[in-house]
Amino acid sequence: MSTLPAGDRDILTSLQPSDYLQLFGAVTTALGEADGLDEGCNGALRAICEGIHAGVGRLWLLAGNSESRDGNFHLGCAWPHDLAASPDQGLMREAITSGCSRWLITESSTIAGAELTLVAPVRGRNALIGACEFILPAASPGAPGRDLLQALEILARQLGAFIERLPAGRPVDQAEREQMQASLKESIEQLREAQLRYQALVEQIPVLTYIFTLGDMLKLTYISPQVQEWLGYTPEECLADTDWWSKVIHPDDLPGIIDTTSRFSGHPAKLSTEYRMIGKHGQVFWVHDDAKAALDEQGRVIFVQGTITDITKLKRAQDDMRISLDRERELNELKTRFITTVSHEFRTPLSRILSAAELIERYGEELTGEKRHRYVDQIRSSITFMADMLQEILLVGNYEAGLSDFTPLPIDLEQFCSELVQQTQMTLGKRCRLIFDARGDCMGARMDGRILKQIFSNLLSNAVRYSIQPDPTIEFTVECDRRQAVFHVTDHGIGIPVEDQPRIFEAFHRGSNASLIPGTGLGLVIVGRAVQAHHGEISCVSEVGKGTTFTVRIPLN
């Protein structure tokens, strides 16, 4: 038995409507130009074998009472002429009983792999005549396409009409030849019209239409031209690449799609799924895929046809809505934390102001100058605390709204940090000792001094606030190279619990071990936004009871 060339082994799934039209034309010519029954049948078998790349074609005639469909078959003719074999009686009877093409895949004894047997009933106008049989290598273990089976049925009916009109040995006259040609031409025109109607439908609607067989779940047999507009591939490229379907489905979605399509093999159904496809130039699309299995009369899956709709805009809208909802939820949580924190933090200074004011009002004339001065300082410090907290809230709001100015200018980092440490030390007095160290060449830096002060004033004040041991020491270092400045602020205080560390840059969030220490939970939010303004990075290493080190990396320019 002859075998298919390597490039033609997928003939069952790659024949196009134009191929069938060419095949019908070849059969018409073979029958129309034949001088007799044998020549016509042999010519038709040869044309069909060449058209579908079959190695063998046989015409089996039904012996006995044809209408009872229980007679035996004998070989009428075959191509190649020197081949003969016993027919598959069961497959033959199944075809003539149903009146439809049938197929069977078996292990071949003459070629490597499996072979596919196609059988179509041959019927005249008044009686069953027999069946035509074609054998070819099976390109895959799946069913042949329904269009191929239907084409064989049309050709078998034409062969039956030819046999019925011609007694054995009688030549074909001109009138019969013209009648056969007209009949087959009509069938070809009907097929062409059906093809054009189908193309007009699937190629104009804004969806992608495809067909694949179950032999290879990801191997296409048809895809509509919209694929070129969407993904940048021509239909010919898609059909020529046996692995194309796997390549264009997003790798993260491919396992789920394979699992979904595998359900057709055991449970034919209509399935819908959503996944991502990748275009020829890397563009990613979200699609909705509706697929449905087509079944033969025995309920076997012939092929799966589906439509793909681009839902990228819908997915983006859903993502935007989800982001908006998450943002709204965060803002509601922030509002709640803001009200709780401000109410709590304002209560204490307001109480101190009220208490001091009442004491001055009630005992003003009796108070010594020192006591009066102490109460005034209490009022002043409480007002300063509230003003600072309002300023922090305002800074956070400006950063969130994108209203904070960023003006990088040449700056002497070592001098800037040294002056900041001196100012902080003067404010703290002897309560804490600050140690500053500069390394490397920090000349040539361009940064926003105002925003830098927000960063390191907050980090230093936090280091002092959470160092509750006597005479704490805070270490502040800056080290420069050609690309960046690296700052470290280290304390040996209470530390930050591990579970709180991922949230330290959230507004109003404070460590679970800091509830008794005054603070607003806004300082590190300002630090984080200010570092981002400099296109820098900030990280934290902390251990409860041993202290914390914040590291800030900022590009020199």
C-alpha cells in the first residue's frame, strides 16, 4: 500500500472547499470521458484516491437481494488494479443501512502506524448497488472531518447513478455524458454556494470561528480570516503550524484549556471558557470561547466548532472597577483609622491645654512665675504637637494627591546631615545621643533638601521615640558611591514585630507593641512617599527588643 508524503499526512484535516471542488471536477471528467462502465468506475476511484491521498480505492458490489441489505459483497473494481481484499462486512452494512459514510481506524499490517478505512454507500435511483472503500494512513486517532465524509457521499451517489445507467460493457453516449456532467456541475455549484454563504457569515461577524478534531485537541482544521486582524497570523500560517494553538494561548492558561477541551472526548457538550491569547507581536488579548461538539448518528464526536470573542476591553473595565472598589475600601478604612487616631491623639493635648488654662484662670494671681511659666509651656507644647500632627496629615494628603513639589538642587549631603543631627540633638538635649558618620564622596549630589529633611527628621524622631531605655544611642550614617547615597538610621529600642513590618508604611498603622508610646502612624507614610519622590528605595530590618535599622537608597542625581 502506498503511503502519504510527509507534508500530506494531515490531509483529513487540511482539505479546503476548493480542494473538494477540484476533486469533484476530476471525478466528473473521469466519468464523463469514459467509454464504458469499467473505465468510468476505475477512473473515478483513481481521481478520488489522488484527491484524498488514499493508497487504495475499491468498489464493492452488493450480491443477492440488495434491498434486504444482508447480501454479501464482491469486488467490482479497484485502484490500483492489481489489489484485492476481503471487505469489512460489518462496516459495509453499517454504511448502506444508515445511508451515510462510515469510518474505522485499525492497526495496519502493511504500513507503520494505523490506517483509516472510509466507506460510503453507492446507491442508484431505485436500489442499493454497493459501497466504495478507501484506505489511507491515519494522520491522527480522531474522526475524519464531516466535510470529507459528506463529499464522499456525493461522489458515491454520482458513481451509483453512473453504474445504474450503464449496463456492463456499454459505452457512454454523448447524451449520458452531458447529463452526468450537468448533474455533477449542479452539485458543485450547490457546494460553492454553500461555501460562499458560510464564508459571508463567519468572515463578517466580529468573532473568530474555528474547527478542530479530537485527534489532536490543539490542532486546527479551520480558522476564519479574523485571526489575521486579531493576532497577526494568516489562516494559512495557523493551519500549517501543528502546534500553533498551543503557542498562542497564554502559558498560564494553557493547562486549564487542555483540561477543558479534553472533556469532549468522553462527554460531548457545549463548553465556555475565558483565557488569554498572545498575538504574533506579543500583544495579549482576553477572549471568551464558546465550543460545541458535532456528533455523528452514533453519538461520536466528529469535530469541535467554536467561536472566540475579544473581551479585552471588558476585562480591563472589570479590573478598573475592582481596583476602584479596592481603593474605595482602602479609603474607607483610612477614614476610619484617621478619625480614631485623630480623636485619640487630640484628646490628650486638648485635655492638657484645658487643664493648664483652668489652673491659670483659677489660681493665676496665686501662682508663682515658675508655675505659670510651666503651665504656659504645657499649653504651647500641646498646641505644637497638634500642629505637627495636622502638618503630617497635610503632607500625606499632598503626596496622595500628587501636589507635593519636587525640586532637586545641588546639595552637600555630609553638611546637610551633620546640621540635621545638630538641630535634632539641640531639641533632645541630653535625653539621647546621636552619632553621625559620613563615608565616601558625596559631592555632586542633586536632591530636594526639604523632602530629605522630611525623611530623616521622621526617622530620627522615631528612633528616639521608640528607644525607651536610659541614655539611648542613635546611629546615623551616609555612604556615597558614584551612583547613589545609602543612609542608615539605627536604634536599639523596642523593635517592630514581624507581623507588623509589612504594614509599617500604611497610614495610621502602628506596631502592636507601641500602643503606650505617643505617635500618629503617619511619619513612615511621609518617609515612604518622600523616598519615592527621589526615585529611591527604603527597607527595614528589625527585631523586637533589640532595635531597628532603616536603610534608604537614593540616586545621587
